[in-house]
Amino acid sequence: MERIFKEEKRELNKIEGSMNNKKGQVTIFVIIGVVLVVAAIVIFMFWPQIRTSFAISSDNPEIFLKNCLEDEVNENLEIISLQGGSLSPQHYFIYDGNKVEYLCYQEENYIPCVVQRPLLKNHIENEISNSIQNTGGKCLDSLKENLEKRGYSVTLNKQEFETEILPGKVVISTNSSISAKKDESNYNYGSENKLNVILDNNLYELSTIAISIISSEVEYGDSETTNYMNYYRDLKVEKKEQSEGTRVYILTDTEREEQFMFASRSVVFPPGYRG
Amino acid sequence: MKKLGVIFIFGILISLSFISSQEGTIGVSYCAERTVSGAWCQNVPLDKVDKSLRYVPTSCEATSYCKLGTCIDSKEGICMENTPQKVCQDAGGLWDEKESDEIAQCNLGCCSLGDQAAYVTQTRCRQLSSIYGLESDFNPSVSSESACILSASSSVKGACVYERDLQKTCTFTTQENCLSGDYGDSVDFHEEYLCSAEVLGTDCSRTKNTKCVEDKDEVYFLDSCGNLANIYDSSKIDDTLYWTKVVDKEESCNPNSNNAGSSSCGNCDYYLGSTCKEYERSKDRVNPSYGDNVCRDLSCNYDGEKYQHGETWCADVESVSSISPDFENGNPESENLPGSRYFRLVCYNGEVSVESCGDYRQKICIESDIEGFSTAACRVNKWQDCIGQDNQLDCENSDRRDCMWIEGVELVGISGGSKTGVEEREKAFAGSSDESTRGQPFSGTGNAIFDMDGEEVEEREEGVGSCVPKYAPGFNFWSSSEAESICAQASIECVVTYETGLGGGKECVDGCECLQSSWIGERNNLCVSLGDCGASLNYVGVEGYYDEEALYSRSGEEDKTDEE
């Protein structure tokens, strides 16, 4: 009888042990889960800094700068694209909550518009350059700081950032140079070639089409949207007539889903004879 | 014979009057270097001038700082006309007061870049060459963009055979590229041969894979080295000849069709309504027999109808006229209502976009159909001089104006064919300068024609009528009194004469039609035809402030006795 009890007890202990093991496993899984969630939250919250920290390990200042500048440049590019090429438009029409700048404007009726932004590409490049000088400088300081933390003796020669918009890309470059020394290691960046940050964007094509539309607005007081869509396969051109004769053009690269918006007022026929 | 009789003339003055408001004053115009809203070089009233910059009470053309000319971007090679000198120079451009076709730097020519061409300036051609890394050839003798684009021809391609890792391999490219040295010194170029050609003995063989190529419409076969082969044709997948030499588009499968929805043929054509895209179950009707790419149908479905890619048509909006080349006269009661606009719809790449022709129906949508392919455009509504026309022929001259002739009903103040009368009428239509007479109805009977002073000129003749806009324009009647002047052209005072007989009964003898309800409707239709005048519904079907009865009033009954 006692033996039977002992065996039963042994069996029970076995079951209990197995239950405890399972509980332990569940606890481990829960802990791992929590750790993963916390890690995900931390990565999500501090991604730019983390990315920048990873970048330094690559010892490539161009990648460091790209990671440091990319978000701001992309944000500015989006704003510029929706505001006719300017970050702070001076003369604009509010469309869909955006201050869409007039690239060509005529206050009077019946006559063609006067060009307001003749060198649009140049203007956009200046707008991007001006908007990132501050951040670009901070990124260079941050690069220097990171290298110094790793024991390098660093010399930084800061220069202005320039922008060039090209087919399919935006190139941010600077003549800044940075040299880092540590024991036998000696790195020089930017002394021979410019430091370049290249971002994918189709602003070049869209702004070129905008210039063509403006030329048509000057010459004919209007433009035919289908001409552009016939020629450029992945382009959608929308012309939105607004009150008081303003036209808002929305150019969309359907492949990249990028847009450029601008306004024009040309050869307006007012209501009645005089409006 | 002494005729005794008493003639009582009851002058019943019936008037139709229309809505009005006060007109704003137009002051002296200044050339503002910048306006308060930020626009450069505009002729504006003083209150719109940014006074921190230059402004003079003259036209901008007469100033030095805002003179218009051509702005040259010497780096990009782009010329922009109608650019103020200051704006151009501030932006870093070169300004020239001449028009662009008189400036050597702005002369256009045909720029050949690889297998493409662009009609641009020589500087622009060089710039494009530098940007795209392609050799350019500028031909200034080509005089049109279409001729330039047609002149673009792709360089002949072929199989460039070379050795790599002791293996004979191949790249499908141009002869120039093949012999550039990128593929080593020992290369053989076989013009118009594909790399999959068995006779070349390379490691590139035929596959069942396909590819879409940038700037090309068709689906292409790929060989095992990743080179493009001929246009996808499932029936030729094992055809040795088809995998040997280049076959032209015109000689490939179904060259006159867009092949949208075909599982077997990849000869897509953008202008016929298809293009190469990766197969998507939700967008493409059939799965390709081989590979992952198909000719996607770019046509659109709108309101239950199918439209081809590239078609444009006028929206069927209830409140505006439906315009087609055979459009005659519309119905003023239900068309061109206040607030309505014309719209053009555009089908491209499977999407329909809506383009408004603008407010106040100052532009209308016109549409034509050629072999089932419709093309529409917003064009200016030429209504402005309708009211000045005094005969049907001139009125309905569609080359000059968009007007229609309404038989038997006349606008007042018309003295038949009198030139003075027409001029006066145009003047009145353009807006009376006399505050005391603006918007006042003219006096008249239903039968008589009156001049501007209200003097009866002649009795109504057969064939008389009114010339009114075919597509009644809109007015901003809430902020400008111009609408009042225009609408007043259809206002009329009608004198009705009664005769009282010996028995005491009254009999209408003149102007009697003015008492009929149909007369009111007729006058209102005339009124509505002029624009946003009279009593009508608006574009969403809501009645206006006045109805027909409210625009009609009887007044002033006068007795006259005439004894002989």
C-alpha cells in the first residue's frame, strides 16, 4: 500500500516537474516577447540616432551624412514639391491646404501671365541648400564627435552644402573635409572629392515639365495636359481650374508616386465684360 | 360725320426688372514692382501696391524695372518669355528685351541623344548630353518638334560576343558600345542577331521569362544571360528562328492591336491603349502563358461606358448644355444655370481625371468624335458680342461667335437695322455709365420697336428676333452691377391699350399679348438666355430669389378721352 502511494507520489512529482518546466518555458517566452517589444519600441523611437550610430561603424562619412540628412531633405523635398518649388512661398494659392506658389501670374484679365520663377531648377536647388545648411553643419559636428569618441584626433573644415537636382536623383554635396588620425590610421574625407549625398527623387523631370507648361501658359494662356501625358508614359497631369482664373497643376510620377504642384493665372476671362 | 366716342386708354405699365448690385470703382493703375500679395511686376490699383518697392502710375511696359523680355538660363539652355527684367536678373538669368525667336541662344533645333530626340536649344542639348551621359547631335535646320521626334532613330543593335572566364558569352547592345572596349579586345559584333542565336555558340539560351523595358511599350523575351530578345509571343517560344535574329515590331504578333488582355502576345502599344506591366490579378484579365508581364489595358470605365486610353470627352452635367458638333439651340430653362460649369474628362492610363472649364461658363467644353474616339477641349465661350448682332446670319456665324437667334422676340432698345441702335445696344450691354438709367427697364409695347430714347421707330416685322448667347454666361451679380446692365437689356415696359365701347365694356386693342402668361415665360427665357438673369433654378436645382411672377408688375392706370 505504502509502495503504491510512493509510486503515485513519484508520478505526481514527475507531472508537477513537467508542469513547472512548461511554466518556466512560458515565462521565458513572455520575457523574450517583452524584450522584443521594448526593443522594437526603442528602435522605432530612436531610429535616426541608432542608424547614425550604425553608420559610423562603416567609417564612411557619406553614408553617415546621408543617414543624418535624409529625413530632413526628403521632408523638405515633399514640401517644396507641393508648394511650387518654394519652402516659404511668397505669392500663392491655397489648394488642398497647401500654399501653391504662382510660377506665372497676371493680375489683369485677358492677357498672358508674367513669369515669376524663370530659373525654377536653380531656385529649387537654392531652396534645398538653404534649408539644410544648419542640419548639415550639425551632421558634420556629429560625425566629428563620433570619430573623437572612438579615439580619433579629428580636424573638420566645414563648408556650405550645395544641391543639384538631376534626372531621378537629388545630389547634396559639400566641399567640407574631415581628417581623422589614430595611431597608424589616417583618414581624409572630402579633401579631393566633394562629399555627396544622393537621394532618389524625380523633381528634375517634374520641374522640367512645369517649365514647359509655364511656357505654354505664357504663349497660349493655357496648356494641353494630354500632350505631356502622351509623351511621358508614367506622368499624370491634372489641371484644376480655381476661382478667379487660377489654375493649379498637379504633376504626378505614377511609378514613383511623387508630385509637383504649382499655380498659374493667365489669360483670364472674367465674368461679364469686365469682371 | 361726328363720331362720338370715348376712348379710354389704360396704360398698364408692366415691367420686368432684374437683380442688381453696385459696381466697384476702377482707379488709376500702377506698375508695382511687387504687389502686397507678393506677385512681381503687375499693373494694379494703388491699394494693391507693395509701397516698400518701386511703383509708378504707368504700365509696367513703360518702366525699366518691370519691362518684359526673355530670360535666358545660360546653364540649362532654357529661355522664358514674358519675364520682367528684375525678376530674371535677381534669379541669376540673362535678360534680353527681344523675343526668344530673335535671340541666337534661344534658337531651337533637334537634339539627338542616343535613340531619342528633343527639340531644344543648343545649350540645352549639351546640358542633356552631359546629364544623361549620351553623345548628342544638334541639328538647327529641323524646324518643328514633331519632325524632330520623328527623326529619332534607335541605333542598330546586335549580339556582342566576347569571352568571360574562359566562357563565350554575349551582350545585346549597339555596335558602338560593343566596340568601346568595355567587353575586352576580342569581341565580335553580329548586327541584328540575338544573343540566343544558336549559331553564335554562346552560353546565352532561350528562356520562358519576359521583361518590361523603360521607355518601351512591349513585353520582351529574355535569354538566360538577361539580354532582351524579341517581343513576347507564346507561339514562338520554341521557334529557333525567332530566337536568332531581331524581328521588327511591325512583323511581330498582332501589330495593329494593343493586345491588352492577351495571354500570348506582348506587342503592346501605348497609343493604341496598352503598355507592358507586371501581371496583377486585380488589374489584368488574363495571366500570361509565359513570364510575369502582360499588355495592360489602359482604357477607362466611366459611368458604365468604356473609354479608350487618350480619349477626352465633355462631362454630361445636367445644368450645362450638351455640346456636340451638331448642337443647335439649347434649352435656357434647364441649361447653363447659375453656378454651373463645363467639365472635360480625360482617360489616361486607366484613370479618368476631371478638368473644369472654369467659372461663369467663360469657357465651354466642345467634343467631336472620329470613328468612335472622342476628343474634347475647353474653349472660350464667345458670347460677348451676341447682343450687338441684328440679323440671324451674323448672329449665327459660329466662326466669330457663340450666339443663337431667337425668332419673334426682341430685346428692347433695338431700332431694326439701325447702326446707331446696335452701337447703343452694345454700349448698354457693356455697362451703362449713366447711374440714373442703369438697370432701368425700357418702355414699349409687345409689338413696337423702340429706340434708346423710348421713341417708337417701327412696328414689328416678320423675321425679327434677338441674338443671344448660345451658352448663357455666368455673372458675379452679387459683387458687380455689370450683370444688372446686361440683364436690363431684356427688361421691358409694355403699354396695354383698352377701348371702352358705348356699352361700357373694355376691350384690349394694343399690347394685349403682354397680359398673357406665356408672354412672361417668353420674356423670362430671353432674359435667362442673356446669362445669369431672370428667374431660374441654379445648378443644384434651387430656385432663385425671384420667380417669374415677382419679375412682372402692373402699374399706372391712366384714362384718356379723345373726342372728335
